[in-house]
Amino acid sequence: MTLDLDICHRQGSFTLEARIHSEGRLTALFGQSGAGKTTIINAIGGLIRPSQGRIVVNGRVLVDTQSGIFVPKHKRHIGTVFQEGRLFPHLNVRQNLLFGRWFTPRRERVADFSAIVDLLGIGHLLDRNPATLSGGEKQRVAIGRALLTDPQLLLMDEPLASLDEARKSEIYPYIERLRDEGNVPIVLVSHSVTEIARLATSIVILSDGRVTAAGPAEDILRQTNLFPQTGPAETGALIETHVLHHEEAFGLTVLQTRAGTLTVPLLDLAPGAPLRVRLRARDIILSLQPPEGLSALNVLPGKVSSIGEPDGSSVDVMLDCGGDSLVARVTRKSVERLGLRAGLPVHAIIKSIAFDREAVGRAPTEET
Amino acid sequence: MIDWLSPQEWMAVHLSLKVALTAMAASLVPGIVVALLLERGRFWGRQALDVIVHLPLVLPPVVVGYFLLLWFGKRGPIGALLNEYFGIVFSFRWTGAALACAIMGFPLLVRAIRLSIEAVDRKLEDAAGTLGANRVWVFLVVTLPLILPGIIAGMVLSFAKAMGEFGATITFVSNIPGETQTLPTAIYTFTQVPGGEGGALRLTVVSIVISVAALWVSEWMARRVRRRFLA
């Protein structure tokens, strides 16, 4: 799928000027509240009419203010999952799911009801009333309802923001399956770095109504200066791994990366399962020698690939560990004391409990 | 049981029910449309429409009845037109009583529906739009079911108002037994003649029974609707 968007929208004192081109399977729109993420989603979905601009999805012009084109929302074939679910309270789950079907001509109905119900694990809820569902269940039904309209694009406006951590981890696997098995490209709005690190294949960063960066997830997440609003603590690298084995006696799982093994708290995954892990820059310590007598379990050998611009007392050091790019945040003093420079072999030390639990997610598989 | 009420009393009960049900049914669709216009519409004259709809609530009923007589009477501007082209006559007919009752109950109907429209989450209507429903469908399958409790409440209010309407009815269509004599006007007539206390008392009991039954039915319907939302 391709999404081309170039719009300008004024709402009171807020001005959005965004230009986005994306071909990713799950494009995340990231930024603080008020950055314009939801405005963009609403413009794509047809809930607002941008003051100026053009929106094209898969070659179909949805909005072009110059030639006066504005396709109304009910003719766009774009599914939207809202933050609050927005299930119809007077209909049960099955009726909610089939709502879009009533308005789809019979020959255009492609989505398989039972396949989607299975994918989202909501088969046991079909006869329930939305008021009796938990937050996570509501969001799964909302996702199913949007998918059953056979959308060409699925918009998700912070679908997890109103859920607690436990409920979020309940939904993540479904979104991952959707990204990898579904044929519907997704645009996801989020203000959580861990969320996009786990889910996104490409990322667009918004700040004050403007796009400040855009590109593939791995590239964007490694750039430390792109997340000023979340603070340097959120900077981190994404690496692809797979489960090697479990050490159940200790409650640990061992992951294989290109540079070596990582030990993390026990995961409920079969050996061999692909996994994407996010290593935060502040959780990585650098050592010139292979460390001995240290409690940290994870040591990855590598070499310094570059040293970033100093930010106050600290500086980000980019590492190449057997082909995986890592980033470590250390003090300027340490850089000088250790004599860190590009090409120097180092050891990256990571505490196993430092793993961002939320960011340990299924790796996107490579088929489209 | 039939003997319990005299033929005149039966006629009054029968007529009252006919008038009240007709008034309620006839004002339902206009009531929903006006409530929608007032709550959602952005047009010139909305304020004026609001005032006109609410006038029967604040004017003395006799004044409303007199206006009806002037406008909808056989020689009134609207009454003459309706008579000439459609053969509809209001003055001194039961249809006139129904018209008077409908107009007196209209503000109550509109207010109840309007409140429920105000309470509808418009985000649900947006969501329905993204699922492929155009505006008419959104109204029919989302908005209408959601405002059903308000519509039921409005209908009961309109019915109850019609059952009790006195001033506008008697002014507009008088008090003709079998044609325009409803429960309230019949009770009034009984109290004005010697020996009429028995009839007045019996019709009062009938009035109370009908009102309580209407309230009970509306409560039952509202409960059913609520249960559908929550269970």
C-alpha cells in the first residue's frame, strides 16, 4: 500500500502542515499530545476536512482541495479503531462486528468473519453486550469491526492508550498478527516509544504540527535526537532475535542475537520464535575488557561505529555488534577516560532486567 | 362491568383514548424532526422555531384554543384551505380535539426527545460513518435506537397531556357528547349538573387507571431498552 498525504489544516491557533509518504505495513505516527497525530488520522478517515491539500491511498484520491475532491467517510473504505473503541451500546458483539457488512455490497464482501473472530480471539464474546466487556476485549472487537468492512487501510488512533499494562500486553500479539498475517496496511497513532518500538515497521515523528522525521523503524529509533519530548532515557535500539532456550529453574529465557546471546526474564514463547527486543541506551554500560565477576548476564562484543554529539554531560555511542546496531548513553567523561573512538572494540553490558518488557515483541516476518 | 359506566361515560372514555392516541401518533414524527432541527440544526430562525414550539407550554390553554379557532376554524385561513382541498374539518369535531391535544403536548414531546439527542455520543455516529453508513443510515441504525428511551418518555408525556387537556379543547371544539366530549370535559359537565357526582367520580377513577397504566407501560418499555444496552 502507499499513503501519500500532503495537507495543511488550521484548527483555532493550531496549524498542521504534514507531508507523509509511507509504504510500510505498520506506519506509526508518533508525537506528544497536540502534535497533530489524531488530526492526520481524522483527515485520512474523512472525519475532518483539511483546509488544504491532498490525500491519496493506493492511488485513489480521497482529498484534493484544489480540484474540490472530498470523498465522504462512508465511501472511503478505510477502517478506524478509535481510542475508546466506540462500540455501539445497543448492539451485541456480533451485530457490532457485522455493522459494516450491512453497507458493503454482497460481491465486495471478502473478509472472512470466522477467520477474523479467530484471529482476535473473540469467538466467546459474540452474544455479549459491549457494556459487559473489558477494555481489552472492547478494543479487539473494535479492531474486528473495522476489519470486517474490508478496508484498504486500517487506522488505529491510540487503540491502547486507555488500557493498563496488562491489557496492553493482551492486545499487542493481535496487532502483531494483523501486521504479519493480515493484508491490510495499518497506520497507528501512538505517544509511547515502547509501543511503536514493538509494533512499527516505519515511523513518522510529529512535533507541533510538523513532520520532524520519517523512515523505517530501526533507523528512526536509533536516532537519539528525534525524541526530545520523551527525554534521552527513551533512546534505544531495536534488534531482531530468536528464542534459543529457556532456563526455567532461574525463570529466564535465552535469546540469540547476531553478536551473542541475551538472557531475559522468562517469556512464554517456543524456542525458535522470532523476537524483537529494544535495548535502551541508558541501560547499556561499555567496557574495554570482557567483564569478569560481574552480576550482569548479558555481554555483547562489538566495536564503536561512531560517537554522537554531546548532550550536556552525556553522549550517545553507536555500536556495531556483529551487524546489530546498538546505542549506549555514557558520560562525556567516560568517553575521554576510555578513549572511545570509532573502530575501537568494546563490550556492551546489559542487565537482563533492564529489558523493556513491553518492547519484547514478535519480530515482523518478512512476507508481505 | 359494561353497566358500570353509562353510555355517555363510555363515549367519553372511548373518545378520550382515541383523541389522545391520535394526538400522540400524529405528533411523533414532527416531534422527532423538530427536536433534531433544534438540537442539531444550524439555520436562520432556529431561535424563533424554539420559541414557537414552546409557546403552548407558557400560554394559557384557552389562548391556544382561541388561536386554533381563529386559524383552523371553518373560516380561518388554514381551516378553510384544508376544508376546501382535502375535506378535513377540525372545528367541533374529534379531529379538532386531537389537534388541540397534539399542539399542547408538542413541547413536552420535543423536550424529551431533544434531551436524549443531546445525550447521544456523536463519536458513535462518526464511527458508524467510517463503517460505511451514510447519514440517513447512521440516523436509522445508530441515533434512533439510542434516543428510543427519550422518544418513549416523550410519547407518554404527550399521551398524558392529551388525556388531561381541557382549556384548549373546550375553547376550540366545545363540549359535544359523542363528538368532542373527552374525559376532562365530561367530568366538568357532570360536576355542573345536579346528581352528576356519581358519573364524575367514576370517570375520575377511569382517568387515574389510564394514567397509571400509561406510566407503567412506559417504565416497562424504558426498562427493556435499558436492559438491552447493559445486559
